[in-house]
Amino acid sequence: MAEKRYRVGILGCGGIANAHARAILKTGQMDFVAFCDIDEVRAKDFNERYAQGGAKVFTDYRKMFELVEMDIVYICLPPFAHSDEVEIAAKAGVHIFIEKPIALDMETASRMVKACKENKVKSQVGFLSRHGEAVQTVKRMIESSEAGQVGLFIAWYMCNSLHSPWWRDKSKSGGQIVEQIIHTYDIARFLLGEPVSVFCHLDNLFHRHVPDYTSEDVSATSVRFKNGAVATIAGTNGAIPNKWISHWKLVMQNFTVEFENANNATLVQTNLPYTRTLNVNSDKDLFLAETLDLINAIENDVETLCPIDEGAKTLKFVLAVRESGETGKVVTIEQ
Ligand SMILES: NC(=O)c1ccc[n+]([C@@H]2O[C@H](COP(=O)([O-])OP(=O)(O)OC[C@H]3O[C@@H](n4cnc5c(N)ncnc54)[C@H](O)[C@@H]3O)[C@@H](O)[C@H]2O)c1
């Protein structure tokens, strides 16, 4: 039987959409039918670069969903620009890939989740680290009980870049925790389970002189999880210029894991009379992995690794962290 082909649209033709467009082409079974951006030049540029000018170009996503039939839309909008695009797509029966954070408030996120459920469309949120081979290996060890009780997760995220104007503006990006360190908080949820309470200190210490820089640039968070595990997650945008450093360490009853990144880790087994070291090393393309997982979900009617309700739960987590940082109070997360 011939492989099924998928008609694809991209909404938001900016930086990260390029990574998804390249992965889409790599599958060899997806065809671009539409590109939409409020900046028409960007949408036209994507059309030339990725579809030899053969797709339709829009500046209004409502028109795109009205006029073009598609199977999957990639929503790569900046956080502040989310509104009803998921609801419109889901009603049209279009499956959804959406970048994190899926929204900046829980009301919008809940509407998105409801629309996907009611219209039975598949969804994938861009928490690509979940697809890493090292993360997958550790996840399986936790689920099979081989790892034993999960105890402590220590992580930090460090960069030093002014990023784009919308990124620096907390009202548009949500701030560094909500826009960027959310990847680390999501991995914490993925491996340790649901958080129940958080306490965070945050501040803008390095960028007060930069006009319109309202995001925090240092943060330190302590988390308690439902299963008793604890975590500390720190972040800054004041570290080494042009280096993005993400580090995770996980201590479980039977293994201590040092992640180099989502694909590579060293696992030391600690419940034997001697130690045993296992290495997971992979060069898996995580952008391709999230797209192939979405296709698999559509073809076999199963969930993706990160359906939209997972995106909403991790959003709730980081909004609670930010609230704690802003109020100086411990915030309890209702399940
Ligand atoms: N998964 C990852 O590793 C990763 C990495 C980078 C960015 N992201 C996420 O991807 C999203 C986009 O980030 P980016 O860096 O590509 O941003 P960007 O600013 O480079 O691109 C966003 C694009 O959306 C367009 N846009 C804005 N409002 C629109 C609207 N209403 N309708 C149509 N187009 C609109 C802009 O003109 C721009 O071309 C963000 O949520 C960001 O957090 C994820």
C-alpha cells in the first residue's frame, strides 16, 4: 500500500518554524499547502524556500483554514499571539502541532484542550526533549520500577542573549521561566510526575537598564511532587554570551543519572554491591521525532508523546512558579 501523504500548513513563519519545515520535508510524506504570517514577506519566503512557491500564502489564519484543506497545521506563533487558532483548526478536523508555551493563561489553554478533545484531532506540543533517547530510556526505567523511587532532580538553564523584543517583554513571552525554562520544568513533570507545591525567587538583576526588558533574568525554584520527590530548578539569562547551557541530574533509588542532553546520559546503578555504569548515546533528530510521532498517532489512533493537555499541565506548573516568584509565597498546584 502506498504511504499516506499529509497536507501541511504553517502558522507563524519565524525562527523555529524553519526547524519544523526541514523536519517535515525529511519525512518524505508531507506536502506544504499553506503558509501564514502577519508579515507576508516571511510567509512568501517560506513558500519559496520549502515549497518552490507551490503553496498558498496568507496573512490571516482564519482565511487560511477557510480556503485551504489541510491535514496538519504547525502553530509556531509567539506566546502572546495565541487566540482561537487551535479551536478553528480543530473544528476543521486539522491535526495540530503547537509550540510551547501553548498560551499565556489557563483559560486559553483549556479552550484549546477542549477543542482538540471534542473534535478528536491529534495534537503534539513542542516539548522535544521528551523524545530524546536518554530521556526515553530513563522514563521506561521509572515506569517499569527498575529505577525505584524517584528522589531528586537538579537542573539549571543558562544563557545570555537579548533574544527578540517580544521575548524580553514579560507581557508577551511570559518571562524566561514561562517561555524558555518551561522545557526543563516539562522534563521534571515527565520524569517525576505531577508537582504539588512550588516556591520561587526571581528577579531582573542584569537587564534593568535595557529598555522594555521586563522578564526575570535569574530564578531559583524548589518543587515538591505528589510522589514525594523534590527538585531544584535554576535559570538565568546572565551567564556566558551565546551559549545555551541546560543541565539535568536525576537521583533515583537504584540509579543516578547525569544528562548531557535529552539524547545522551550516563546512568550509574547504585543498588548493587558494586557500581555499574550505563551510557545512552544517540544522535536522534528530535524535531523529526516529534513529527513522526504525530503521524504515528494519526495513523494508529493513539496519543502522541505530548498531547495538548500535557502542554496545558506544564503551563499551569510554570505559571504557578512565576506566581510564587512574584508574590514571595509558596503556591500549591491543584490537580
Ligand atoms: N521547541 C523549541 O526548542 C523552541 C525554540 C524556539 C522557539 N520556540 C517557540 O516557538 C514559538 C515561536 O518562536 P520563534 O522564535 O519562532 O518566534 P519568531 O518571532 O521568530 O516567529 C514568530 C512568527 O510569528 C509571526 N506572527 C506573530 N503573530 C502572528 C499572527 N497573529 N498570525 C500569524 N503570524 C504571526 C511573526 O511575524 C513571526 O514571523 C514561541 O512560542 C517559542 O517559545 C520553541
